Amino acid sequence: MSLVTLRTITELRARVGEARGAGAVIGAVPTMGALHAGHGSLIERARAECGCVVVTVFVNPTQFNEPADYTKYPRTLEADLAFCEPRGVDIVFAPSEAEMYSAGAQTFVNVGEVAEFMEGQFRPGHFRGVATVVAKLLHVVAPDRAYFGEKDAQQLAVIRRMVADLNFPVEIVEVATVREPDGLALSSRNARLSPDQRRQAVALYQVLLAARSRILDGERVAGELKHLAAEVIARYPAVRLEYFEVADPIRMAPVENITGPVRLAGAIRLGDVRLIDNLLASG
Amino acid sequence: MSLVTLRTITELRARVGEARGAGAVIGAVPTMGALHAGHGSLIERARAECGCVVVTVFVNPTQFNEPADYTKYPRTLEADLAFCEPRGVDIVFAPSEAEMYSAGAQTFVNVGEVAEFMEGQFRPGHFRGVATVVAKLLHVVAPDRAYFGEKDAQQLAVIRRMVADLNFPVEIVEVATVREPDGLALSSRNARLSPDQRRQAVALYQVLLAARSRILDGERVAGELKHLAAEVIARYPAVRLEYFEVADPIRMAPVENITGPVRLAGAIRLGDVRLIDNLLASG
């Protein structure tokens, strides 16, 4: 089956229904487009595990807390289709905003504590928008498995929590972060960096590596790691650290003392571009 | 196939999956048990339209705003099973609270304006609990059709809104209210009325009938109908009117002037029993 691009929920359901009727396991890869090798890794995993792979491409307005970030988010559907085709994707679902949100829509999925800190704190409403659009996409595609990247670790925790709490009949699959040779996590927003910003963007990964290394050396106090993060960031004049946090890897709530596995996570700003990254570390 | 009672989500999914695999349309009738002829009407409709009928019996704690109402809500599972069996129900799903809500559950579905007025105003958090448990049951049963009673008209509007906004792949079917000979709408809570309260409980239906009649006579001002409601209720000393409202039948927001179809809806209290009822009227 060659790649088919669908714009409407009705068409998508019909096509996925055919595949399901033929016995295929359905795999969904929800994206906002501007596909890169990180998405490629999700697609590759879905392709290996599912008979029918659906990539959704939808820049979801309700998860953007900053209008400019929404406006400037790269939209590259032609390139995205060219990216999907050789990777064996069966269906690209690229709905319009009107197809996804009807007038008068007023329902939101709210996840609790797991959405409160870090990204939840600095991007008010973000995870409400994420949980809601993922709930919608899971209902529209009705996949057996859905693939998400570890790069958005808190998003993954939010989605896992929502799926468990609301009994969605889907398996959530986590796929490891893909990085540039210097360690920068792939992100569609990287395309907006100037050459100098691009060189300095590795700062966040350097913070995470330094913190993980310090934990391996025996540090157990999160506050000490925050001092370290500030020191590392100071070497990158184009970079502002929005937060660096040491969090419980399931609850995504900050911890003060490291007594087990933790998620090291942070956000930086370079000009008007905001980037996030994270690493798992074990105390 | 004779009636089977299931307690766990895993067993239910397996059984429903078999029926779906055999080509059956799946019909769900979500209830809180204490089944009466109103539920019987839902079951009858589901039985006529579906190859596999699943009645869920779960007194959902998250939709009770008053602890006493939750504690005193009738629980009559044996009688409910005896009610379902001769009506051709295939599966009764009667999960425990622990089966439905795991420790740490923190996700809620919030519907907006449609859940704000009337029951939403007098029962804070009620519709959040309803929307959340219905979302869960729809994910657990995965029915093609789900049946709800017109008696809980605002609940129906909330569920319709949620299903549309979140793209649930289910058809919501509305079934007309079933009434006692004197007009009292059937409700599991009627069992808690004393003989005198039972006689006076018809007050709310009398309010609704009087208001509808006044609209047929040409009244277009909601405020006038509210005066009328107070007058009618005054004839029933055991009854306190909590609210009487004239609402848009889709948005469920109060209207001041009647220019088309409206939902007349109210709630009364008799001692510690609270009853609701409604009628559609056309201006």
C-alpha cells in the first residue's frame, strides 16, 4: 500500500477501519509536522510493530500558550509527505483546524499533578491542550499503539496518566530521544535558530550531562544540581535558562533529595526560540 | 447467550471483543443500578438495535457532590441482575470502585457552558464526574451505541457535547422519560420517599406541565413561568423548589425570552431526597 494523505475524520476512519478489518495492528504517530529524524525514529518503531502506520500532522492551536510560537511553528506538509513515503507510512492524516475543532467546542481533558510543574508551570494551559488533542486523535484513529518521544518526557507522563485514568484502549510506546552529533535534541523548533544560537543550543544538554555526572559522583541534593546548572549555562551568553528541575520520573513533581531514578529536565530560551530537553538519571 | 456478570475491565473487554469479532453491534446502557422501568426502556431500545447489550452498574462516587446522597443511593445488584436477565441483556458489568479508579487517578473531563447552569450550578463537580466516568465506560466497553434517558436532559447534553468535542466513535441515543401513572418521572431515588412525599413528588411534573401549557397559550417570558412555578409548588407543603429554569435545549443555558424550542427543567427537594425532571416545549 502506498502513502495516502487524508484530510477528514470520515475518510480516515473508513481507511483505518479497512486495515483493522483486514487484521492489521494500527499504529499512530501523532506529530505537529516539520518532521525530522526524531519523528523518523517513532515511525521506524511503529513500522516494525504495526501493520498500518498512521502519522498525524496537526499543529494544535490549543496547546500553544504563546501566539507567536504558534504562528512561527514550521509548517512543511509537502516535505513531511516526502519524509513519510520512503519510510513506509500508510496514512498521513493532516486535518484542518476546522476539521479538528468545531465551533462551540468546549470540552477539555485536565490531568492533575503530573501536568503542574516544569512545562506545566511555564506554559499555562499547554498540557490541557495536549491531553485534549491526544484524546481526540486517539478517538479518531483508534490505534492499538501510539508512539511518543522521550524528548517530551513530561508530555509522555501526562499522556500515560490520561490513558490510564480514562482507560483508553491503547498502548503508549516511548521512543528514545534522537540527538545531533553535538548532543542537541532534535526539535522542529531548531530550524528557527541562527547559526550562533544553534552552536550555543547545546547548553541544555551540557547542563543535563553535568547534572547526571554529578549524581553518579554521589550528589543527592537537587539544589546543588541547580547551582551547577546555572554555572554551566553562564558559559553560553546567548542562552537563558528558564528552568532546570529534578523530578520524580512518573509523577513529574520536583524532588529535593535524590533517592531513586529522577528525570532531569530543563527549558532554555535563545532569542524567541524555546527548547526543552531531559535525561533520566539514577540516584 | 444468557446473562453474564463481569467485575473486571479485562474480562469485559475480552467478552465484548468476542461479540464484536462475531459481527455484533455493541450497545451500552450506563446506569448506577437500582434499575426501574426507565432503565428498562433503555435496555429494550438497545436490545432492538444491537447484537450485544452491555448494562453497566456502577455508583460513581465522583459525580456525587453530597456524601449522604452517595451513601444512601440504593444498591440492589441482585435485583438488577434479575431485572436484566428476562430483558435479554448479554452482559452486566458491575466493577468495584477500585477497578474503576486506581490510586493516583487525577484526570478529569471538563465540559464547558453546557455543564454550568441548573444541575451544574446546584451540584458543583457533578458533571465533571459524569463526563469523566462516561468517558471511562466508553473506553472500557467501546460500544457502537450508548443509551441515555431524557430524564437527565442536561446530562445528555453534556455527554453529547463531550462525545462531539472529543470525537468519541459512538452514537448517543436518547430515550424518552418513563413516568408513573400520576406523571412522576421514574428515578432510583423515588424509593427513598415516604408515602406522603411520594404523593407530593408529582409537584415538579405539575410545574413543568403548567409551564408548557402557558407557553402554548402564548407566554414568551421565562420570568413569568418562574412565578408560575413558585405558585404551583406552593400547593405542595412537603416540596421545596430548588430551581425551575427555561433553557436552550442544546446549550442548556437559561433563556429570558422564548423564541424556539426550550427545555423546561427543575429540581425539588422532599426531606433529604432531591428529584429532577424536565420537558421539552416549543415557543
